Amino acid sequence: MSDTEKDLIRVEVDGPIAVVTNNRPEKHNAMSDEMDKRLWEVLAELHQMNDLRAIVWRGEGKSFSSGRDTTQLGLRVEDISDLEFIERGHRPTQMFLTMPSPIICALKGWVVGGAFERALLCDIRVATADTRMMLPEVLHGVIPDSGGTARLFQMAGHGLVADLALTGRVFTAQEALTHGVVSRLAEDEAQLDEMALEIAGKIATAPAFAVKMARRTLFNLSAAEVQRSINDEAIAQSLVFTSGDYAEMKAARAEDRTPSYRRR
């Protein structure tokens, strides 16, 4: 991996705290294949740091991440099935659940699609008051498939998840605070970074074994359901990719016409 590719996800370790930064600000940190590859590399490295006590995950520029880089959609050339392709991405995604150190996400600007789902898999989320979150997958003929809907279900229940996942609407920071999706709001980016680092610092100075046991309890309460959902989503998404409705949506967009769906 080149130095330029490594810089797409920066990591700085200061004693017991690591700060991971999405660093593609000119694209609102849209996640490219290269960014994903680097993110998985960074998470794997952090998994092995025994002295690490807390992680802050943030974004450079105006947004945490606007989701998938749409210029790379449909560029897959490997001779593998849709299910194999999806499950290959799910394996490193689960590092968010198994990370030995708590992850605090500092959300701002746009937090969209898979980026929102990944943030939901982390331990704590704080946000600026103008943060906007979305699960827009259904608008593109697919479904959220990284465990985020299961985590939202645990936080806020069926009604909110259905509203977000079935309409793709914008979810505001104030709504997120009301539903417990974020735990604190900051006035601006500077206060957001301070807040996230303050939380990380408090965790890092608490008795390490107590933090470990508290997170193990939370993991046992929630992770199995999220992991089961991820497995279900992989199968459902692979079926969506081969459905007639998905093909019709793509054809209608290419031909600039109203689609005619057959629900299969």
C-alpha cells in the first residue's frame, strides 16, 4: 500500500488512546475500496495493541463520511458469487464488535449508509448539532447490510428503524439524541473533538479490568443479535442483487423512465 493510500485513514496513538481519522475531506470522506482496505488494516493493528484503552474515530473536513464512493459501484470483476463478495466484507466489519478497546465515534456533517452502520456498531457516538444521518439503500434498490439496522433496533425499536430503512430519509442529530443513537451533542467541530477525547480519556483512566468486564457484559447482551442480522442481511442482499426488480430499477434509470416493479 502506497503512502497516499495509507493517508486515507490516519491513525495516531498517544499513550492509551488512538485517534483514527477518515481523511478524504474533498469527497466528504466517501469510502472507496482503498479507504476500506486501509481501515481494515488499521483496525487489525489496533486489535493487537494490548496497552490501548480507548479509540476515537473521526473525520477530517466537513463530514464523518458520506457513505460509499458511488463512482466505484458496479466495478467488481472477481469471479465470485454475490454472497461470497458480501460475506468477505462482513468479516472485517465485525472487528468493530470485537475490538478490545471501546470506540467513540465523533459524527459530523453527513453520516450515510455503510458509514452510519459502522458507527452504530461502535460503543459511543457523539455528534455536532447539524449532523445528518441516512440509510438510503432502499432508494438505490438494495438494503442496509452491515448490522446497523439490528443495532438501531436495539437502541430505538422497530418503528424508528422502519422509518429510516424503508424511506431513506434524513435523520437529524437532535432526533438521534432523543432516541439514544448519540449520547451527546456538540456545538461545533472543535467542541466535538474535545468531547470525544474527553470521553476516551475518562475510559482510559478507569480501572482497565472493570472496563473490560463492562464491555464484555454489553457484548453478550447485544452482539449475537447483530451478528445474526449480518448473516441474514448477506443472504437477503445477494437475493436482491439477482432480483427482477433490481434489474428493472437499473434499466429504468438508464432509460430515464418510470420503473414497473413485479415484486420479485
